[in-house]
Amino acid sequence: MKFKVMLIWMFITINIFAYEVMEGDKPRKLAKSYERIISVYPAHTEVILDIGGKSKLVGTVKEKGVSERTQGIKNFSYNDSLEKYLSVRPDLVIIRPMYRDKNKNLFKRLEDMGVTVVSLQPVNYNDLERYWIDIGNLIGREKAGREYVARYRKGLESIGAKSGKRKKVFFEARMQNGLYTASKESIAHFIIEKAGGDIVTGNDEPLRKGTSTLTPVNMEYLISQGSSIDTYLVQKGKMNSRSRDDIKKTPGYASIKAVKTGEIYLIDESTLSRPTIKILDAMKDIKKILSK
């Protein structure tokens, strides 16, 4: 196994969705495309597959909605050993900031071995198009990346704005150590607003500015607004496992209009949190719910 040894340092500025690669002490842009790629985040993998880059994947992540399309490709996680990563001879590993924070040693050692590590995560919905184009550039599918963006824009136009009175919505993103909803500039917030919902939050500030898609909600404030909440949406998945019955049994929720009328809907976490073109499907589904 031969690797050209070079030091590559990655610096990430999440709030403007920028990344920079350092070669020694000189910054440079990622200008080349890569041929042997490990993608450790489901959204990265889905976009790579969607724009025709499957043949370049030598490693991916085991996850619902992805594994069905990547049979025969070795599975990886951010907790795996350096030896496992090197066994497939990658020239690029694509991760997300949280993974780098959880296993800095692994990704630093990969960089020291000459493997480029890129950390991407669009937190703001305005980051989406650049994110897709960047992935297209990284895998040598620039045209396909631009076409992906064009498909998204066309789909967005076809969904359009909801006519008539907009419904008041509460979106429960997580109920763990407190109640959380989608932050104002998050992708989930954008999806719901585009589908015709006005989200009740009481707080526009994200949990961590520039890196978090969540914002905390004061339970007393939510209950005080209960009579105006037409629809209660619940993110269902790893981040939040609550059921409709759990919502109904929450102390104080009996006064919330949507709970009284049974307008409680579970939304698959992956359609709301993964920055892929599937967010258009989430918009359509939520628009149907809000049109009832």
C-alpha cells in the first residue's frame, strides 16, 4: 500500500458553510476530484448516489434509506479503526463536523497518511445548493451536481406557496432534557414554512449559533399559545422517539388545539434532517397535511 505523505489540515467555518484545506501553512481550495471515496454521513452518500457517483464509493455508512442502494460496499463509522479505513485505500473521506469532534485522532491520522478529509454539513437552508455543487466537484460530477440543483429549483417552484390562511404549527424536533424545535434558518424550518406552516417557537436563537439546527422552547410559552396551534408535527427517528400517545399524555398539552382535535402527525426524521433533494417530498407531504 503506497501513500504519498502530506499534511492536510481542515478548518471549518460552519456559519458561512466554508471549508479550507491547508497544505503546510498555505491555504488552497480543493480543486481535484477523487476516485476512492468513503462517505460516513447518510446525506453525503445519498447525494453521491443521486448524481451518479456510486462507482467511486469504496466505503459508506449503514443507514436506512442508504444501505438498500449500497449493497456490496463496505460499511464504516466514525468509530472504526485507522486500519479499517486504510484497507480500502481511500483518497477522500467525507464526514460531518460532529464526527470530527468525536474522533479527532482518527481523522488527523488519515490526513497524515495523505488521505484528504472533508467535513461538510449545511446547517442553513441557504447552504443546500452550494453543498450539492461541492459534492459534485469533489467526485468529478460537476455537471450532475449542477443538474441536481436545477431539479431542486424546479421542484421548489412546482410546490409553490400555499394559498389562503396559513396554519399555526408546532414542530417538535426533540423532547430530551427539554423541548426543542427547528431553529429559524434550519432546513426543517424552511420545509415547514414552504409547505404553508407558521412555526410557533417563542425563540429565534439556535442552541449553538452557526452549528445547531435546534432552538429550545419554553413549555409554558407553548401551552400559553395552545389555542392557536392548528397542527402538531413530531420529528420521528433517532433524535425523537415520541408517539402520538406520548404527545397526548404530556402534562398541559390537553389545552393545545391540535392535541384536542387529533391533528398530530409524525414526520420521518430523515426527510427533514438530511440535506438531499428528498426535502421536496417532505414539503409535499406536509403541504397535504396542512391543506386538510
